Amino acid sequence: MPEGLLMFACTIADIIERFTAAEAVVMGDVTYGACCVDDYTAKALGADFLVHYGHSCLIPIDATQGVKMLYVFVDIKIDTSHFLETLRFNFPAGASLALVSTVQFVSALQAASQELRSQYKVCVPQCKPLSPGEILGCTSPRLAQDTDAIVYLGDGRFHLESVMIANPGIPAYRYDPYSKVFSQEHYAHERMHRARQEAIRTAAGARTWGLILGTLGRQGSPGILQHLESRLRALGRPYVRVLLSEIFPSKLQLFPDVDAWVQVACPRLSIDWGEAFSKPLLTPYEVRSPRGRRGSAAGLRAEPRRRGMPQAAGSPRGASPPRPAPQAAVALQDIEWQRTYPMDFYASQSLGPWTVNHASRQPQRPGRPAQVGSASRRGGGSPGPDPASGEARSEAAGARFAPSLLAAGGVEGCGRRGPLGAARTLGARCCVPKAPPCGFCPGPAPTGTRTSRGSGGQHP
């Protein structure tokens, strides 16, 4: 359970034990998101059935470690009418809007999108295996270049920053359903690229590498770790494996002989907090070979700057976008540094073997064809065209929408109109009602036993 729902844990456990012969165990370890499904610990405890509250079906139920699995969504009701009025006030008719959210608000997002389609070009993108409109802090879809604005329904910025990183040229707005505040959000793309490039350049001279496998739920991917180990062995670089549930600077300082770290846990840990570590802390995507100079035996290369490439968002007009270091290619492969940082860590249609669900490490399931093919032939979640990332486009879009935003009273849109009264419902369907199924569901989940706290739906 997420920490916000732990207050209900004992009540739910009492209900289970009262009406069944089962013994209920509450797993109180920290749960940051859908990646923290702890089936390994459940198996170690001898559990027969694992219920994961509050997050989407990121880990397939047929991929858990011998433990039957049930996902229970938490659907939060919002004042949809105020959300719709705010969007209609701030965006002119005919604008192309991409609506995204976290799984708690996806049901409300789907309902709102249907109301908006008569006036706007509405896109509710899907990055499989996530549900349509759902984004994670490390996984977001690439949007079409002609999208005028991203509208994020939710509180906080962590998930929003993911889709902003993946689409640097598209203005982003956030509607907080609790405070009813509507604001335009910004991200320092150029600073982030500079920081990550500097970490990569520093790591290029590393003699000893440290590979961290995250053990918090399913954050860590043994497949990615094995891929990195094989590449480092081929390059003759010594490395050490470290297993950590949570990664802190003070913990890594206990390994003074390690010159550079690669963490297979959460990409945002390096992106958001990488500068807090004394040694470079890279993501699997960022790993580079110190020997990978152009023409080396490793066969690695850096991307030459091409003419006509879009300018990075947030860069001064006329300035060049961040350029990759010449020493090596990305991810110890013939992979070029992407001008747009990929947010595809759990995407089914990812760009390379630095991701969890890349086709190279997906076993073929009985009765199903191999999920290999070009992005153009696969629906939902396939990367769209590389969005323009120039400052001019962002400024033009901002100029188009900013006057109405300011006219609505600063960042508060149409203003607060009474208490929100959001109803938190403990109950679920595996897939969002009235929405296409998620990446692992063939259809809406059958409704299970209804209780006073909502309905339970078991994953097919």
C-alpha cells in the first residue's frame, strides 16, 4: 500500500480475516509507486495471494514469483465540471490538447476527454503497459509534434515532469484537483542535459564501476543488470555489484574505490538527485564505454551534430543544444545520445535494452506472436515523431494561451468555487471503466465481491 492508504490497512486486514479463513499480513515497507510490487518478499513470507493497492498493473500477473496477484485501483472523484470550465476558459476552440494523469484520476480524465472532444482535438495518449492517459515518473509517451499543450490532472510535479522531459517543445499545464489551481509549468531542460552530460564525461574516466540493483519491489531489473555486466566484461572493466533497497549519497560514500555508479532502480533518482552524489550516478541509458572512441574495437560512436536539429527547449535563442561527449556512445551500445531524453523505462515499445520491457528480454508467451515490429505497425504507446524542442515554439504557444490564463486570475484559473470534496474510494477495477484496457488486460475486469468500501475486480 502507498503510505497514504496505510491508515486503512488494519481495517482491511480485519475484514479479510473476519469473512475468510485466510491470514492477512500487512507489508509496511515504503511503496513509492507501481514499480514497488513486492512479490519477492511475499513469496519469502509464504504468502499465497498478494493484493497491491493504489497503483496500476505494471508487473503482469503472470510474471510474479509464484504468487497470485490482484491489483486494486484507488479511484478519486473530482469536480469534473470545474476542470472542464477551466480548460474551456484558457484554451481556444480547436486547440490540440494531450490529457494525462496518474492512475487515481484516469477515470475522471476519460470522462472529461469525452466532454471536450466536441470543441478540441483531444488526445489521451497511451504508453503501454500503462492505461490510456496514465503516466509514471519514469515512463511517458512521446506526443505528436502538432500538440498545442499538455494538460496534467493531478497534484505535485513528479509525474508531470516525466511527460515534460519526454516532450520538451510542448507547453505543459497542471490542474490540481484539490486546490483547483491551474498553472503553466516549466522544466529546465538545458540544465538537466548539462548535468547529465557532465556526469557522463566524468564517468568516462572511471576505472572501477559500481552496478546497483534496486531491491525495492520490482524497481531493479536483473535483465538490465546482466546486460550491463556483459558489456563491461567485454570491455575489460572491473565492476562490483551492490544491492540496495534505497540509494543515498552517504551509503555510496562507503565504497571509496568505486569511480562511477550505474543504478538499475529509478531513472529519476539520477536525473533529479544525481548532483547530490560525490561520484557520477548514471542510469542504464547513460552508461558509456571509456574505450568507446570512434573507430575503437568496441565499435561505439558518438552522434555527430546534424544540421537542422531543433533547438533544446529553454536554451537561449540561437544557442546550440547540449552536445554528447565524444568519448563514447550511450548504454554501451551503438545507441546515439537522444536529443530528447527518453522516458521509456517501463514502456513496451522502448528505444533500447536499457529498459525493463525491451523486446530482447521478453519471453514469448504461449499462443501469442512475438511482440517485435516497427513502431509504425504497433498501436498505443509507440513513439510519435520527435517533437520540436525550440524555444520559439514554446513561446508562441505560451503567447497564445497566456492572456486568458492571466485573465482568469493568475494561476488560479476560474478561481476556487467551494470545497472540492474529493471522495476517495477504496475499491477497484483492473481497467478503468469506459476506457480501453491497459496493456496487460484483454478487457474490463469482472466485478468481484462488493463491500461497503467499493467493488473489487480481479485481474483476468
